Amino acid sequence: MCGRFAQLQTIRDLIKAYFVDDVLTHVSPGYNIAPGTRILSLIRKDDKRLLVDFQWGLIPRWARDQAAGRGLINARAESISQKPSFRNAFKARRCLIPASGFYEWKKEGRIKIPYYIRLLSGQPFTFAGIHETWVSPGGDEVATCAIITTGPNEVMKQIHDRMPVILGDNYRDAWLDPSLGPEEALSFLKPYPDHAMEAYPVSTLVNSPEHDSPECIRPA
């Protein structure tokens, strides 16, 4: 699962890192990004790379109301091509979600200890995502997304049985390419190499989305 993450790059950083052609968002970076909020994402449209934002929690086009998105913040790699909520977006509406690290809670007895997981290099990375646009009965459009998850690598196995799919830089262009077929896209959805990642416990401040500061990622 991936239910909280940090995205610390500025808009200017993202423009350079992803060769963005146009910026269509004013969303700010954050240390403690939670479901239901607007998150930065990159899509490809008319051969242009666009930096946009989506509400985190995918609402299928056929949903009756926005409540459907509350439980759809993640899409499992193992079933994404078959599950009705995700399969159409997986085929045609893939996105990149920039991140600096993510959080997961390890159960130890009756308590849960928050961990911050990031690349060992400290460099930012990219989640594999999908997006969808839901139209309300009144005609309002709501753009939403989900982060794809897969099984854990050796680092994550010590904390949780799921982890978000992290795309290497060599996969980012292909993930946004509309000509990429579902079968090939599925081959991208693997655990990131464990030797390139690290995890450490952090303050329980991160338990509340109201706390959004550097204290969230400092080692406990």
C-alpha cells in the first residue's frame, strides 16, 4: 500500500527533471501528502509533457458519486488490467507521479511505527500512476488518480507486504507513450531494486496529515 508520501521538488525542479512543456497546476510540494488532496502528476497529451494535478483517489467514470474514490488510492499491479475500476485507465491514461519518499507503518505488537522510505541516494523518483476524469451529475469534471502498487522488495518486507511501483528513469518515457500496450506495461510493474533503497523510523507526527514539515522525514 501507499497511503502517504512526500514530494519536495519545486515546480521549477520538475520542469527540468521531466522536460515539461507546459505547467497547468499551482499545487505546492509537501512533506506529508494524504489521499483526497491534489497531487502533482505528469501526463502526455498531443505529444506534449504537461505538469498537472489530480485528486488522489481514482473515481471510475461509471461511479455514481465521488465517494468511490476514497478507497481507490492504490491499484494493485496483479489485477490492474482486469479490475473494472482501473483497466481502462491502465490502457489509455497512465501518468507519472513525482516523489521524494513515502511512508509506511510497521506493526509491532499493538503499536504502529511510521517509516520513511526513499532511495539510498536521496534523489527523487517517480511512481507509476493512472488517471481518470469523472463527470458529476451536474456536469462538473473531477480529475483523479491512483498509485500502482506491487509486492515488496527486501527493504519493504521488513515493514509491509506492499510497495508503490517506482519507475526507473529509463521507463518514464515509455510509461507515458500511448502506443505502449497493456502487456508490455505490466512488465514495468515490479518491485524497485532493494539495494537502491533505505527505510528509517520517523516521528509519529506524520500520523496526522495536518503536520506538513521537515520534521516528518527526520529520523526518530
